[in-house]
Amino acid sequence: MKCTVALLCTFGLTLGLASSAIAASVKQRVSYFPIYGNTLEKLEASMLKNGPHFNESASGHPGAATVTFDGVVSYKPTERGCVIDNADFSLVVELSLPKWTNRSGASEETIFLWETFERDVVRHEMHHADIARKWVTKLEMAVRNSSAAPDCETLENAVHRTSERYLKWHEDEQRDYDRKEFREMNLRLKRALRDRLRAGD
């Protein structure tokens, strides 16, 4: 008996313990969308146009991390009841990041601010991927450690509830991280600019 569990989540940045036996498969892909312009205003306009769209947003975002969980669980009847025979989970992470294609005519200040911003976007989306890796491992371990049930249907239902619970916890952490980043990103950019201006004095 087998069942599958899957979830597709997208998280983006809005502008402005497991044992060695647990080995969820993780694949990561990175794609880039082009950014054009030689001023901050043009770069922002290009990003809003070409950046990834999700949650029915009319404007593009500076970056996005789409994570897809999948898993196959098999069950085995025994004398003590139905137990987990095997559980294999996988995670696919797809990162969409900006790439400035032509810096001709851009000022040093514009280049500095963009590079600072770009590093923050990459760091942000990579952390979304790290959160997903943590939770797919936790989920696989929790399912493998499921207690025996009187029958396999009961155990399958229990695994389904466990999966839903862990996927919700994963999504909650992702959204909490986005809320925190929304507050802190502008502060980091302002601090970087202030430090650069002080260095030029």
C-alpha cells in the first residue's frame, strides 16, 4: 500500500536533526530574469515588470523561491499491526533571481546600491531553500517514526495528518521569515549606504 503527499509553495521577497538514515532527496534549480536600466528608478521598473509574479500580484518581485515537497510511503501489515515499510521524501527548490544585463552608463552609486540589494535578494531566497530542506528532513523522520496502527488505513490516515501538520509548520516558518525580512531589509540597505557615505568622507 502506498500513498503520496505533495505541496507546492512559493515564497518571495516583496520590495520596499536527523539521523544518517534520513536522506530526503533535494534538487535545486536557479533561473534568472533580466533587469535593464542605468538608474535605480529604471532598475526598479524593470524588476517590477520582469520579476516573478505570484499570489495574483500585478507587479513582479525581486526574487522567488518555489519549493515542492513530494513523498511516497509504503505500509506493511505485521503481527503487531500495520507499520511503515518505507518512506521516501523529496524536495525540489526553484530559485528565480534578478540579473542586471547591462550596466553601461550607471553611476558608481547605482552599481553599489544594486549589488548590495542583489546580495540581499540572493541571501533571502537561499534561506527560504534552507528552511524547506530542514522541514523535508523533519517530515521524513516523523513519518518513518510513526507508531504501529491496528490496520494500514488507520496508519495511512495518521501519516496524512502528520504530513499536513509538518507542512503547515514549514509554511508558518517561511511566512514568519518573510514578515521579519520585510521590516529589516530596508534597514540593511540604508545602513550599507550610510557606511559607504561615511567611508567617502
